Amino acid sequence: MTCSGKQRVVASIGGMTLPTRPIIAPSILAANYAALGEDIAKVDNAGWIHVDIMDGHFVPNLSFGPDVTKAVNGVTDQILDVHLMIEEPEKWVDEYIAAGADCVIFHVEATDNPRALIEALKSKGVRAGFSVKPGTPIEDYLDLVDIADLVLIMSVEPGFGGQKFMPDMLDKVRTVREYIDEKGLPALIEIDGGVGEGTITKAAEAGCDAFVAGSAVFGKDDPHAAVDKLKELATL
Ligand code: DX5
Ligand code: ZN
């Protein structure tokens, strides 16, 4: 957290210019947990590291928690993009912020007051993101885009890596892109689930700024080269 390079990049999230676009956010859900530090070091060209937190309630799977997040933060200067797939996220955000999260993303389906949580996160000095599951209409939450730093559109049902990309979710991306552009808002659009060489260009064309990729990075023999390739395919 004290690395000046990291602070500089963090400061630009949600800003009008982001020199590192397109942003690839490798999801460590698909990494080798017995060699997590080594896998993270392989993708030092990404810019962000996506940390998927699953509680076995909001989604039917368990992943890791604040201790692993802290350990990840200790081995990288990249932005930690922490995706909370948990019930009652407001009860846990402080732990993830203390663990080194730079951007905290929660699900609107998991809380009664998403607006208050975005405001709380921003007041705590981290970037605030919200996410919608595939069945959740984005139209119901567009007003949150005014205050959020990031909108995460799920292109699979959250809970597991390696699922098939849902192309219909690109309509949501287009809706948010139009809203952001019309109002001149600084929020970034990120997409998560099934993003890979065959899908990333379409997501970029629909208006995404950031792309989570798990199996399309850590499932490859050369994750570093996979990140470069995804960046190239997302550069329009
Ligand atoms: C799914 C997670 C994703 C997952 C993506 O619930 O939020 O971040 O790791 O994995 P891939 O890229 O393999 O679909
Ligand atoms: Zn995720």
C-alpha cells in the first residue's frame, strides 16, 4: 500500500484518464494456491489482481478471506480488485480494506442499502464498486453509477470459474456505457466471467474498461503471455 507506483495507479481509478486501459484483472481463483505468490508474479503485466471472495451463502462456493487477501497484497504492487460475493458485505469491508484492498466490489443483491455502502467505502479511502448478477436488471441501479468508481457486470452466475460467457450481458454493458458517457461520469465498467480470447473483443466493443480473466490467464501455460494477448485483443 505504500508503494508510490501503486498509489499513483490507484489514484487514477475512476479518474477521467486511465493510461493502463484496457485493464486485465487476472482472477486468482484460477491460480495454483500452493504457489500463489509465483503465479501472481507471472502476471505483473496485468495492472490489477482480482480477488474473488465467496462465503458459501451468497454463492454456493467458498474461496478465501482477508488473510489470503493480505498475503496477496504482500507480494504485489498491483491494484487489488476485491470482489465480495458474500452476504451482508457492510459487516466485512473493513477487514478487506485492512488487508490491502484498493477497490472493493460488493453485490447489490447482498445488501439493503447499496448507496450507503458505496458512500462508506469512499469515505474509507478505497474505490467503491458494485456488481450485478446476470438476472439483476442494471436499470434498477443506474443511479448508483453516479457515485460509484466501478460497475462490475457479471457475465456468468457468480460462484465458479471456468463457466461460459453469457453474451446477453453485453446489453447491460452498453446501457451503462451510454449512461456514463451521456453524464460524463468517471466510473469504470468491468466484466467478469468467461472472458477470454474469444469474448474479450466483444466486451471491449460494448464499452468495458476492465476485464477479469481467471482460466483464460492461469489456465494457460504462459499466464504472462496470456495477459499480453488479452490486452491486445481488448485494445480497439
Ligand atoms: C466467478 C468469479 C470470477 C471467476 C472468473 O464467480 O467472480 O472472477 O474467477 O473465472 P473465469 O475467468 O474462469 O470465468
Ligand atoms: Zn470475480
